Amino acid sequence: MQQINHYINGRHTDKSERSAAVFEPATGQHKANVSLASAIEVDAAVELAKKAHGPWSEMTPLNRSRILFKFKALVEANMDELAAMITREHGKVLDDAKGEIIRGLEVVEFACGIPHLLKGEHTEQVGGGVDAWTLNQSLGVVAGIAPFNFPVMVPMWMFPIAIAAGNTFIMKPSEKDPTSVMRMAELLTEAGLPDGVFNVVNGDKEAVDALLTHKDIQAVSFVGSTPIAEYIYQTAAAHGKRVQALGGAKNHMLLMPDADLDQAVSALMGAAYGSAGERCMAISVVLAVGDVGDALVEKLLPQIQALKVGNGLEGEMEMGPLISAQHLEKVRGYVDTGVAEGATLLADGRQLTVADHEQGYFLGGCLFDHVTPEMTIYKEEIFGPVLAIVRVKDYSEALALINEHEFGNGTAIFTQSGEAARHFCHHVQVGMVGVNVPIPVPMAFHSFGGWKRSLFGPLHMHGPDGVRFYTKRKAITARWPKGNSGQAEFVMPTMK
Ligand code: NAD
């Protein structure tokens, strides 16, 4: 049985007292055990990261960036191996796993520009013989806590910018799929990253709580479900840290009657069923405006029934299993609830079995029609391959539903009307908006984040907000007077 421990100060550690089982979702087999760190082990990692911070932050930004360039090349060279690790532990199909690595690498590419990104502002002669400028300096030791659904990309939203800016990092991956982060830690060492700059501490609530309350952790980045995001935000902030905590979602597609329906249906298939719906930017609700609902169902249903569901390691599959037996039960429970609450179940994935994978956590694509806003399957995040169609009379009713929902991560409008699209972009209360784009995940040089209960904290992930989050500003005002400049002044100094 494979044993996964921690990666601290440039090497793998011994096993912790407690461990958790890691499963292969496609087969349901127990494949590995992962160590769960105690508070004492977290302390030891933070101590080493703190020691590494001094020399690392003194290294020139250009040299830090050069290590990231090498890391990028190593990830590309090991792409197949990393993608297979993701697929084996998460279940998503191989090409999707590669896609997540590429989206993560884009943040590495952005972080390689750190010499430029760290430049401050400068004003000459703010007063007679006085100049002013700003410095952007590292915070110290910072921590990242990741969810299971993007085991490579979400950590890469965090650590490349953090370490490029001169911080040292403690990563706490999901205990459900920790292997690919451990491999990235090895590749960072191979790229020349000094020991202690990037550390992986595996664990559960005990390790997370130790990070949230540790006096030497300066900032915490979190991505996961909303109840935990809220807890992370409150606890870490109460312990004096900067926090960005990204939570759950219920992303709506607003489908206007004038949309190109074929294009919208293709977009919807990928956005609702890709990665078995386990994406925070998955579309889980379609608001079908006017009479577009019937035509939508007619085109959508055969495609859902034709979905190729199976082991993601086998080529040609479009959808893999869910992450765990518990999550499969939870999602099936939502489907049962939808039926009990009176929605029309047009595609029922509960009956699916995959040959030679009878113990795998598979669920076929599910489609509900005539869902209403009072239903549980409308209100709650399901995080599975379950799409709900809500029929609405007009655009205004659709917009109001999106704006009233508790989550505000992503949304999309499909239309050929520039006027409707512009109105939507301006008035919708959601952090990331697509116009004929179903999953509007911003590129690495923009920032990623939702509104409402999809994000706690003011700064989004990566892009300019990422640089801002992982640096503190210092404003300097300087003059070089000759001799004694005059008498003491007891009034508020003003520039003359
Ligand atoms: P989760 O909240 O269960 O776990 C996330 C992390 O928190 C894990 O590392 C886990 O070990 C830790 N954790 C879990 N319970 C904890 C507790 N009680 N105390 C302290 N730490 C705890 O989330 P998940 O199931 O791994 O991921 C799925 C969720 O993540 C979905 O809700 C999804 O929408 C969300 N997500 C959001 C985004 C976004 O950008 N907004 C991106 C990806 C995933």
C-alpha cells in the first residue's frame, strides 16, 4: 500500500500517527494512505518555512522568476504523469486533467513576470526636494488550503505568485487526492527552489486549524465549500491574518430565445457534465426564457443519453466517476429529493453501471425539467452531473433569480442581442460573467473570484489581486537636506 506523507524542507517526511485512506474513484479501490499532520508537525513545517523566508526574500526577483521558468518546463515534461495522478485519484478524464494543469501553468507563466509585477509607484518632488515611492514586500510564511476538485490547478492559483513575491509557502492539499501536489513539490526542488520555500503538509481539520491560528502564518488562501470557507475566513481573520476564502457555487446559464441553440447546447454539455459536474464554475441551472425550453430539451436529452461515462484513464471517455462513495450517495440523494419535490427527471443517471467497474463511484448525467426556485435542487450546490432547467417568462425574471441566489460565483448569458448581453453584464450580481461563454474562468493575468457567499475577503485569486494579496506595501517619503533645515514644526506637516 502506497504511503503519502508530507514534503517539508525539500524532502519527504516520515509517517504521521494518523492517516486517511485514498481511493481510486473509478474502481472504488483503497490505493494509498495519506498522513494527517498533527499541530506539532505543522509547527515544525512553519518553523522551517520561516527560516527559509529571509534568504528567499533577499534573492533577486529575477532569480526567483528563473526558478519558476524551470519549474514550468519540468511540469510540461512530466505532464502525462501528473495528469494520470489526477485522473487516478480524482476521476476526471485524462484530457480534462491535462487542461487543469495547463490552466494552472498559466499562473506560473504570469508569476514569471514578478520583476515587473513587484514594481512600485514613484513620484518625484512631492514637496520641495522630497520624493515618494512605494515598495511591495513579501509577507513571510503564507498558507494555502485546497479542495479535491482541482488538485493541481487550485494550488497553482496560489503558490506561484506567493513564492515569486518572496514568501515561503505551506500547502495543505485535499486529503482525497494529495499525490499530484507532492509531485509538484519534488519538481520545484528539481527546478532549484531552496529547501523550505514550498512545503506540503497533508491533513484534515487538525492541520488546518493549526495553520489558521499559528502566529507565524501571515496569510491564508482557501478554496472549498462555503461553510468551511466562512469558518476559515472568520478563524484566520480573528487570528490577525489576511484571508481570501473562495466557496461554493450555483452557476446559472441564462438562455435567451434568440440564442444559437446548437452552440448553447454544446456549451452546456461540457459545462454541466465535464468533470462530472465537480467544478465550481460548472453550469448547474439553465434559465430557459420564453418558449425556448422545449427546443432545448429536445436537443439536450439525446446528447446526455449518449454521454460516454467510464474510467477516465481509458481514452474516449467524456465523464468519469464522482470523488467518493459518500459524495456519490449525497448526489444520488439530491436526485431522489428532486423527484420527491416534483421536478421532472428527464435523464436518470442513477441506473448507470460501468462494465468491469461495478465498485466505481459512477453516476450518469441527470437532467431535471420544471425545477422551481423553492426546490432544494435549485437552492443548494449539488456538485455532480445534475442539470436543472427552470422555465421563466422573460429576461427580467431570469436576472432577478440569479441576483437573488445566495451564491454568485459564475454565470453566462447566451444570446445574439448585444443590448441584452450588455444589460446583463452591468446588472448581474455575480463575480465572473460569460457572454456566449459557458465557463468564464478568467485568465491568469486577470483575477478569479465570485461574489456573495462564493467568496469571503476582498481580494480574488491570481492576476493583479494575487500580487496584492501576497505583498504588503510600504510608502517611503525621503529628502536629503543640506545642513539644518530650520526650526521644529509643531503643526501637521504639509508640503509646500
Ligand atoms: P471542502 O470544503 O470539504 O474541503 C476543502 C478543504 O478544506 C480541504 O483541504 C479539507 O481538508 C479542508 N476542510 C474540510 N473540512 C474542514 C473543517 N471542518 N475544518 C477545516 N478544514 C476543513 O471542499 P471540497 O469538497 O474538497 O471541494 C468542493 C467544494 O469546493 C465545492 O463546494 C466547490 O464549489 C468548491 N470550490 C470552489 C471554487 C471557487 O473557486 N469558488 C473552486 C473549486 C472548488
